[in-house]
Amino acid sequence: MNKLFITGLLFVFLCDSCTFLNKESVKEINNGKDRIEENQDHLIMSVLWYQRSAEMQAAYYQAFNWAERIVIEKIETVDEKNPKAVILDIDETVLDNSSYEAQLIFEMEPYSSKSWKKWVSKSVSNPLPGALKFTKLADSLGVEVFYISNRENVLLESTIDNLRKEGFPNSDKKHIFLRTDESSKKERWAKVSSNYDILLFIGDNLEDFSEIFESRDNVSEFIALKSLKNEFGSRFIILPNPMYGSWEKPFLGTDDNYEEKKEKLKQNLILK
């Protein structure tokens, strides 16, 4: 299947808040110009899968259904003296930002802090399948819901606004910890664990679970994963995100152009 055909499919099917893109909306995205700055075609299939496949939704429902079972089971078995909490990431965990990724494809621009902040400031990200139901259930059981994200702290008000509009419990400054000085979540986890027993962590990136995953070289993360493998499905719930994440670090340089990125990706494929 050639690139032109795949791009055509994406043009027809990509959905932003259930509004199909057309020539006029793409022209508006590009400010009326045919800008070709950096090809983002490597994102097309992953974004299309994330937005349009039933398998994606099934994976999220499965994860949050299992998370509900874990929370209910742990409430019945753990020490009742200490208050209980669950910790969730935000992006691609409870809120869907795949329309931003689609925008990068059509604008032919790489991720940037400027465009990301502009997107977040709109507060229009939709809840992901199962996320709202799970957080409401936890809240109804007396389990405090905390959101720890590496969104920059300047985006706190927009983040609160988005979560609150969608009905997520504890959408306030007490329960949302964004990034200030460093990307590691260790200190923010410690703030919660100093007052609560944390029943469960939920995220789409291994760094949402432990600081030992902060080093990514395509070797150390697998060693760390093996040491914590029994935590997944009991204390950690991981969600699928093929669009971006720390898993990319060993394979892609930040300053590479599209052709260089494509070659690096191909070089890391496994052939039998």
C-alpha cells in the first residue's frame, strides 16, 4: 500500500471530536498555505489505529475493567486505617489527544511545546474508554483519585478545566500534580504516598509506574521490566499508546528529518 493511498485514507477517516476533516478544515489547519516542513507520515498508521480501531477501545475497556476489580479487591483486604488512593497519568490515560497528533500530520510539523500548549489550552480532549467510569467508581468507594502528569505546570488551569468539563472526580489543584522542575514523577508520587496507601497506578508509559524506567536504551528498561513483571496487572495497569512515548528514545533522534527517522525505524525492525 503506497504512502499516497494511506494518506488519503487518513484524510477521509480521521475524526476530531467526531467531526470529519475535509478540504476546508485542512486548509484552515494550514492557515491557507501548503506548508511542507517535516513529513509526519510515520504517525499515520498509529494515529489511525488509536482513533478508529475497535481493538483500541477494547484494550482500554479491558484495562479499566480489570482496574475496577483490583481496587474493589484491595479495599476489602488492606488495612482500613489509612486512606486509599489511585494515581493516573492524564494524556492517553484518561484524556485522548490523538487529534493533536493528527494535526501534526496534516501540518507536516513535529511535536513542539508551543503547539502542544496551544492544544491543551483549548481543553477539548475527550475521555478515553473506561476512564471516567473507573475514576467515578474509585471515588464512590472512598478512594482518592490523583492525576500525575508531565504536562507543564503552566497548563494546570486548562487541565483542570478539561477534566472538570468531562466529569472526572477530584479535578482540582489538590489532586492534580503537573511537572515543575523535573520530569521524574518520583517526588510527586511521594507526596501522595506520605498520606495515602496507593492501591494502583495507571498510565501509558513505563515511567508512570517507577523511576527505574527513566533510563531508556532498549536494554535497561527490559531488565527493569523483568524485575517488576509481577506488578503489572496487580499494582500497575498499562495502556496502549503507539503514537509517542519514552519507548521512542532509543530509536529516534530529536533533530532527524523524516527520511532519517524512517531509516532509523527500519533498522530496528526484527527480521527472521
